[in-house]
Amino acid sequence: MTYHRPTCLDDAVALLQCAPVEVIAGGTDWYPARGDRPVTSDILDITRVDGLRGIRAAPDGWWIGAATTWTDILRAPLPPDFDALKAAACEVGSIQIQNAGTVAGNLCNASPAADGVPPLLVLEAEVELASATGQRRLPLAAFLTGVRQTALQPGEMMAGLWIRKPAPGRAAFVKLGARRYLVISIAMVAVWLRLDGSLIAEIRIAVGACSPTSVRLTALEAALTGCRVADCATRFHADHFVPLAPITDMRADAPYRADAVQALIARAITEAAL
Amino acid sequence: MTIEINNQPYDLPDDARISLLDFMRERLELFGSKKGCNQGACGACTVLVDGERILSCLALAAQYDGRSVTTIEGVANGDELHPLQALFVENEGMQCGYCTPGQIMSGIALKSELERGAPSNVSADLTVAPRMSRDEIKERLSGNLCRCGAHNGIIDAVAAYVGGEEQ
């Protein structure tokens, strides 16, 4: 096997054209996912590709490069719309993992329990995919196609994320795990909202670890728009949660997940509205 | 390709598959960093890279070409213990000692993170520098497990090292 560490994106995508190659950045998911299987394919390390690490503000939004770590997110001066993403950034693994692991890697790994996904869904993030033939953008929801499955085509890699500037709002992220630290989520919720006095003018709600990929609950969002913050929980209806398909696994059973999600949403709304 | 470990340069291995932890333990005979879980859950392999803590079991050695790594072997000044090592002894911050190198490397990183004002999951506000507290220390040591349960002594040692207000 060969270890490649290109310093420009053109070289990186050119390497993707050749033999099968595994793209790594922080490596924090790549290593444990291997188990005892030997490394046989070439490795493409993108951490030194020029321009791929960091957050840039543009007039219409923000760019988060694919080699940007969780710690980079936490330390960046970002508006309150990003509070859910920042909250996720300091709950992913341990600080040692946050220093190495990247947001883009979290998305490409495509775990149903990826903590980065719900906060980015409520920001309506788009992913930028690069290949030797050019670049394309996809909404994050379209990028994640299933359990550990993405829309990445052979020869493509994630170059970064785009977040369009929303009307100024606030956001919160609530994660439920079996213990306080270092756990894979049983369920987690991100909420972004904009208030008009005590009323909800606009709200976006995304739930993770309760379906093959994290999902927005658009029917619930519609039902809560115009509602008083304090009344939100009384408006919940079973129909609003149809997009969720929680499973029973070693971390929790399905009915518990379904029940917990409603409490987490109510909590996240309250926190975001504070 | 070379890597600096405890201020000493080393050639990186030709085989790029080796993790930073295995490289240090199996090739350089630096046995201070421990292999607990080898999957990023226990923190026993914590080292500093240019002052920031990472897990050496989840890192390819090759990725750290040209960077400066500090391990537990590199923190004392000759026979003189690093202040945090001395505080671990004083506060009995260990029982079997297996997790101790990782705990100490995390404690050293934790102090500089707090001094830089980096928030954590228990900080009241993610946009302002956090107040030093026992909760902040516990949160920031949560990536280092101690199966003997010596946490109280560990937290006492790190709190004394970090200084500031006790809560």
C-alpha cells in the first residue's frame, strides 16, 4: 500500500482516479472501523491539502473545509445559529478525539448516530464533493443515503460544507447517552429557531439515531410555527414523528427511543429559546 | 519523513500503516504511552502533538511527519518530576498506574486549554472563557478512564496543578 499526502486538491482528486484509495483525515473513525482487518488499499491523507482546514465567512454564508476539526469549530467565532453544532463539537468523543476528528469525516462515515448531522441539517448545510471532473453540491439530507451509505461516487471526496446565512436565529443540541461521557448517542436532537417575541416565527428540528439517517421533522416544524415556546410540547402529535423508525439495539429499545425523542425536542426548544 | 518525539528526531517507518502508538512502543521502545483499548475509548495512549492532546492509537505515525510529539517520557526535567507528576504522587492520583501517563498528558493539555479560554461541554457559555471549576476538570478528564477508581486523587492533583478557584 502507498500513503499519499497531497498538498493541493487537484492532486488529491487525481489520486482518487487511480487505484482504490481510502480517504482519511483525523482517522478517529477509520481506525476503530477496521477492527482486525489489515490495511490493503492505498491511503489518501487530506489533512495537508491547502485550503481544506478552517472556516471562512463569505458574504452569503460560511465554508467549513473537509479537514476542519471539531476543536476548530468550537474555537471559531460563529453566530448563535451555530450553537447546536458547537454543542455537538464538544460532545463528540473526548477532547483528544475532538482535536483530531473532523466534521466532514463524521458525515462521510455516515453513522445513524453521527452527532454532527442534526446540527447541520437544521442549518440546511450543503456538502461540496470534488472529483477530477469538477465539483458538485448536494444538500446534506441528499448526501446521506442510508446506514453508512452516502452519495459519494467513485473518484469523489468531500471538499467541504457550505452553510447559507440564515435569518439570525438560535440553536441548541441535546444528546442522550447511557452515561454522561464518551458514548454513542441513544438519540439526539438539534433545533434552530427564530423568535417573534414569545412566538416561534420559524423552527427547524432534526433527530438523530432514530432512523437510518438523521431526519428533519417538517410536519412538526409546521405545527409549531406561530406557537408560543411554552406551549410547544402540547402540540406534539404521533403523526409528526412518522419519519422516525427507531430500532432496538444494545443501547436502548425502540419504544424508549420514541418516547425520549419527544422529551429531547421539548428540551432543545426551551434551550434554544433561552 | 521524520517526527520529533520528546525533542528527539526519528525517521518514520517505511510501512505507513503503523499507528503512532505502535511506532513508539514497538519500534522506539517508548513504553510510557499505554495501549488500553486501542479504539479511542480509554485515553491511556494520550500524547501531545504541538501541545494539543490526541489519541496515539487512532493516529497513523506518518500523518505526524514534521510535527513535535510529547509523551510521558518527555515531561520530567532529568530527575526532577514535572509539577503534575509530583502532584499525582502527593495526591495519590493512581492505583495500578496503567492509566496514569495518559491522565498526566491530558492534565497538562487541560491546563493550557483552560488558559487559552477554550470552552467545554459544561461551560455555561461557549463564547466566553470558562471559569475554572471541579466540573470543568472532570469534564476535560472524561476521555481518560481509570478502572481502579482513583479519580478523586487524579482530580485533586489536576485541580492543584491548574490552580484557581475550587468549587
